[in-house]
Amino acid sequence: MLRGFLLIFLLASIVIVAMAGFRGEHSPRTPWEIFPDMVRQQKVRAQSPIDFFADGRGPRLPIANTVPIGYETPKPQLKMPAGVPPPNNDNAPPPERATNRIAFSVGTDYYNTGKMGNNWGTGIPVPVTEQLMQRGQQRFNITCSVCHGLSAAGNGVAKLYGLNTVATLQDERIRKMADGEIFNTITNGKNTMMSYGGNVPVADRWAIIAYLRALQRSQNAAAADVPPEELAKLEKAEAKPPETKPAASPEAQKK
């Protein structure tokens, strides 16, 4: 029995040496490998031919009307009617920046980094319009509310399933935090929060911050925040006595 074991061991050793010991020899044939080298993978190399496609080319032409990831679709240039002067909006970005911005962070300006010099900046670097707030609400509800909740109170559905490290964005520290620092947190993540820099475009990050500021103010509002005319309406409604319903007739009570 020992002789048979030694014979099997010898044959196995010869096979292993034959398969693994001559890997350095040059041959046009595909080598036998127990563990294939990383240089040989089932993938298409850039600018290399491949037999899989009929034309023999590895790189494929882009699909018509597609936009590379990270670039915004150019906005249509609207022409003003004849005789109408252009609007005087000093906060609006220049036309070339509004149409040619890259959707993900590039450059070192405040719009892309949230920093003004070496410090976190404060302020929304785009015009805060109704459309921006609606976009921010939509993106916040999709991306952020899962953890932070619809009211940003840190009570999202993820916390109900054990993620107890979710911070409430209604905290005084977050409300006093610079807009640029919040932008950086969205971009690069913080603590247990993952980075959303590759998922949320720059414009959507600022839209989310604008909507978050509105959420924070709505949950920490005071009477002084209400416009005087609206406050007068609220006070008038509170001072108005409630309407009394007429007493039911005896016949109705019998029924």
C-alpha cells in the first residue's frame, strides 16, 4: 500500500511540475494554468481587436444621442422677443457656465468644492427659484430621507432597521453649519455616511442644501418669521369664535 501511495505521489508531482514549472517558455498556444494570470482576462482591451463583434473592433461606438456620464445636457438658448430688454439678474450665472458645467465636481471654485479659500463658504451659488426648491425636495426625498427622514429629523426608515448613527439635520450644530461644509459632507461623506459625490451631481447637491435650509427653518420657525400680513390673518382666524351647530330638534333626537 505504501508503494502505491509513493507511486501516486510521484506521478502527481510530475504533473504539477509539468504544468507549473514551464510557464516561462514561449509558445503560440494558450498555456495551461491552474491559476490564470491577470494579463489574460475575459474583457475587451481599449483599442484592441476582438473576434466577438462582426467588425472585429473592441471599442464600440457610443449610442446615438447619449451624453457621457458627468456632463449636463446643454440647455436650449431661448431668444428674447424683439423689443424686450434682457432681465437684470445679477445672481444669474454667466451663459457659458450655465450651459457647459460638468455635473460632477471639478475645479477649485466654491461651486464645486464648497470652499472659499481655506474656509467653508456660506450661500447658495445659484439662483434660488421655485424650480430649484422643487428639485431639491425631490432629490432629498429620494437620496437623503431614507436615513434622515422626510423632515430631516433623523428618523428615516434606515434607522428603524438598526442604523442608529443617523444624525438629525434639525440639530443646532447642523443648522449653524456652513453651506459649503454640508456640500463637502454630501460629496465625500462623513463618519458612517457614505460619499454621494459620484451619485448626486453638483447642481443637485446645492438644490438639496437649499431645500434642507427651508426644512430647518420650517421646523424651527418663530412668529417673527411670518410676514406681517400673514400673521394678521392667522391672529384673526384664532380670535374668531368657533361656529356653533344648531341644536337638534326633539323629533330628530327621537329618531
